[in-house]
Amino acid sequence: MTHEPAPPAPASADDVRRGELAAFLRSRRERVSPEQAGLPRGARRRTPGLRREEVAQLAAVGVTWYTWLEQARDIRVSAQVLDAIARALMLDRGERSHLFRLAGSVDPLPDTECAAVPASLRLMLDQLEPFPACVQNARYDILAYNRPYGQLMCELDALPPEERNCMWLAFMNPEWRDTLVDREEAVRVMAAKFRASMAGQLGNPAWKCLLKKLQDNSPEFRAIWERHEVVRVSDRTRWFRQSKVGLLGLDYTALWVGPQSGAKLLTYTPVDEESRARLERLREWYA
């Protein structure tokens, strides 16, 4: 008596999702040339794009681990690793969102069209000109800003959305760093406030991803972070060495537009007539 082999078990939803993730990663990897990634092409390249080991190198993950990911193995993927892979594969915003959905993870990058910044609040930002103003969350992501703020410390429009974070810019962007007159004290206060706010967000992948990026890229940030300072009392006046109009003395005001863990409206008003006149000249420049 012969027995028919049992039919294969139907694929689970997780199996299908991992298969889609693997296929998506392969398709994106094959699209990126070595030259685009800043790597030598070599004489014996068979794949039309990057090799798996090259993606692993660019994303700073293990080759075996990344290979398993493209083989649809059942492995856990952190938001930090997905962020690194997205950068290595040069994914655009839509592709990046698709990657995180397939991996069953939350994208830690802020959405520049965040629903927390309605059109009415964006109109307020515009009406505050020539005073710089922005909407920012507790993680220092810049969610929206008017033209004066966009020119105050660097040209924000020229930066990709994932770099529009005041913590990242203060430690990593040379132009932003040079604009802050009392930068050493300013970044200490920022790091202290960030630590205090993060106490309620320890499991949030967006906060952990930003913290890891800063620790990996900035020795200065690591040194400050190791002091374990929290919420320092700071002066409300900031001095900026603006590259086009010179020294600006500005008082800043923070107005929460929701819960204190949410977004706030930051406005910068001149401390003297000279600073006000220079803000007007800045408006003439970008107009």
C-alpha cells in the first residue's frame, strides 16, 4: 500500500512577508552600482549591482546575517539595522517606508508631512516672519519651519529630511556648529534635555536609533552623554553668527502645541534693534 506524500503546509503570513522582504532587498541591491556606493567595480563582477558582502559592509552588519535576511530566514531585525540598510541601498522615502513595513518595524525617522503640524500651524510659522520659528518635537526633530529659520544656521532645505534634527546638526553639521556662538554650553543643555525626555521613551526605536547614530559618529557627544546630566537651567537668549548678516541676539520661546512629549512651537525674537535690522536684511536676502 502506497502513501501519498503529505501536501506542504500553506505559507504563513510571516513566511510571505519575509519572502517579500527578501525579494525587495535583492531588487534594491541589484539597482545600486558600486560607483554610486563609492566602491571599486573590480574585474570579475557578475551581479549587476552590489554584492551582499558590500551591502553588509556599507551597513556595518554581518555578511552571514544579511545573507539570511535575503534568504527569508526567520531572524529579528532592529530599527537601527533597517535604518543602516536603507541608507546603504539609497532608498527613497517611499521605499524606506516599504522596507520597514515588510520587516514589521517602526520607521524611526520623522515624517516631514507629519499630521502633528496642520496647515493652520504652518500658516502661523509663515506669519511670524522675519522672526525665525519652527515646530520641533521632544527628540529635536524639526517637523516644520519658516524661511528665516531655514536660513538661520544652515540651508535646511538643502538637507535630506533625516538630517533635520537639531541634535544631529549641532554635533555633525559644520555650518550649524559654526553658527552657535556659545556652542559648548548649548550642546550640553541639549544633551541634558534629550536624556531627561528619553527617560520616558526608552523602548522607542526612533529615540534609540538617534542615540546610537550620535554615539557612533560623534566622540564629543559620547563624552557629554557619559556625564549623565539632565535638564540644566539655561539662558533664554541665544547668539548666532549668521553667515550672511552677522551676529544675531535672539530670545527663544517654546510653546507646546500638544502634550509635553509631543510637538512645540519655537520662536526666536531679537534682543535689540541691531538684531532686528539684521533679521530684516536676512529676509531681503532669501526673498
